[in-house]
Amino acid sequence: MRGIGLIHGSLSQQVDFAGMSDTTDLFAEIIAAYPESLRSSQRADIERQRYHLGTIARLLPPGGKILDIGGGVGMFGVACAAAGFEVTVVDDSLDPVHVRYGPDAYAAHRRYGVTVVERDVIADGLEWGPGEFDAITTFDSMEHWHASPKRLFRQVVDVLKPGGWFLLGVPNALNLRKRIAVPLGRAKWSQMADWYEQPVFRGHVREPDVADLRYIAHDMGLLDVRVDGRNWLGLKSPRPGVARAARLADVPLRRFPQLCSDIYLLGRTAK
């Protein structure tokens, strides 16, 4: 992979997230900083990113340092920076949006002072020293990795401060929809064209389940481990019927993460 590229921006755009009861205005401002061609996709992701930001805001003190792995041009790192955290986003140069739009896709990151590092962390590891970050996050990225994350996650533990938090979000391989769809022959892993017609396959290599997340937490030696469930995939469905059904089922299903479409591992290192 290529070497490291950095994007720095002004921190003058920070806002007081702790004093905000509603982040609607915050996300509206962030989306306005994106190129016009990327705004609709970011707008559709507000609810998920609001959950991510709220989770981090409850865990870290103001000004905490966050490393987001595989975040690409998404809003999470930008929202954290706007809320007053010090944020670094690391991703490789093959992200499809990065390839298509180039540096313009990171306009919002520059505006809110996010440091963007171009690096293949699976192949090259993390470049930071021990105890550098208060939290390390990775959302909807691990399932795309073509090699085991074991070595990377061992480094995550080292790079986190004592008592630092690790937050991993992934699609659930055994969600309720798939349990119903598989016997009907409607749960194909990925589309043929996404694999066969592309020079580099960027689809889902392996989706985990709740037991897999707990396996990872044990291997990393994390404490205070929790697995939560949400249902973003259903809520964002372009089919109105599916979206309505997901909205009705979302809150009840949260009691059963093993049935949710999206699952989260949260744990901390020893103090």
C-alpha cells in the first residue's frame, strides 16, 4: 500500500456537544460541508451516526483522543471532532468513495480538524505508540477485511490508554431476517457482479455473530464487555414496507442482539 497521507483542518468549527439536547443542527452543518454529490448518502446515515456519537460522548471526557479505523469519508469522525474530541481517521486508498472523489470527499474532515491517515492497517499495522488514544472505534469495516484482524486488535490494546475503550460495529451474520430468508433461498452472501466483475472485491468477506464478538473481546483481554444490537440495515431499506417493519421491531429486538441486523462490541482495557 501507499505511504501515509495527512489531512489537517481548523479546529475553529468545534461545538459544545455536552450541552446539546438535539444534534440535528450539528449534523445539518456537517452535511453542508460535504460535496453536493455526497450529501444525500450522509443525510440517510444521521440516525446511525447520532447513536455512535452519543455512545462515545458518554464514555470519554471532553477533548478525548479517538482513532477511527476504516471510517473513510463517513460522518462519525467529523461529528466527534465537531463535538470537541481529537480525532484521527485511518483508512486505505481503495475505499470506493475515496477512489471516485479523491481529496474532495474529505472537505468536511478538513473543516472540522480531523486528521486523515491513508494506511492499510491489516497489512501495515498501527503506527502509534502505547497509550496514545482514549478510544478506538471501527464501524462496518471489519467484515470487508481479507485477512484476520487478530494482530491488529492486539495492537489496538497496546495503543489504547489504560482503561481505554474499544467499540466495534458490524453487520450480524445471524440476524432475524437472514434466519427467515436462508430457508427460502433469498440470503445470497453477495452479488455475483460485485465479486466477479470487479478487479478488487470490496464486499463482505465474513460477517460475525454475537459469539464471534465475545471471542474477539476475550482474545483482546477486554473488561466490562457488552454486546448491543441495533437495526440500521432494515431502517435504511429502500423498500418502504421493510423500513416500516424494521421501525416497529427495532426497540423490541434490541433486547436480543443476536437477532438484530447490526451488533456492537464495547469493552475497555485494564487500568
